Amino acid sequence: MEKFRILIAEHNGSYRKLFKDVLQKPFPKIVIDEATDGREALQKVDAFPPDLIFMDIRLPDENGLELTKRIKATHHNIRIVILTSFDTPEYRGAVSQCGGDHFLVKGSFSSMEIEELVKSYLTV
């Protein structure tokens, strides 16, 4: 678990910090990095690829779905969880089409659900 890396790509600083805190409590040894936009996320993925990315569907300079496609094209093993405030069938379908591994609606999941999701990827 010490070598497992997570990247949170989210433009909202408060949400990003809260999400990071939720992850750090049950996984204190996991390295958690942050990106505020698509460019920064790509730079971090290229410099030191994470094992798991929590990606906002709407980043300031990049669509999270398009960014997922770009990342998956060169880093097949990175798991990407798309985060959005909008639970629509179109978004759910688009996440699957772009190669996203999971879809989460912000505010509709518990910290326990996030913990279980991360644990499921730790054992892959």
C-alpha cells in the first residue's frame, strides 16, 4: 500500500481538500497528489503515474472525459473514477465510452463507500 498513488484532479479547492482528508484517514501511507486543472493533471500523470485518479468531469481547461481518454491511451492500468454533480444517463454512458472505471456523483456517497472503492483497487 505504501507505493500506491492517488491523484485528485478537481478545480474546487475546498472539495479537493475534503476529498483528500477522506482518503488520508483510512490510507495514511498512500501518496495523494492533487491537480487543479487538466494540464497539471497530465503533467503529474506523465511525471509519476498514479494508480488511481479521481477526476472531475469539468476541469477549467479540459473536459474530464476527454482527459480520461488521453490518459487511458498511454496509461492503460491507471484506474479513473469520474466525479460529477450531475447524475444523468448521458454522463454515465460517456464515462464508460471514454474508458472511465467508475462514476461517482458528488455528495451522494459516504466516506465508507470511497474507502471500499479504493480497497477494491488496491487488490487489483
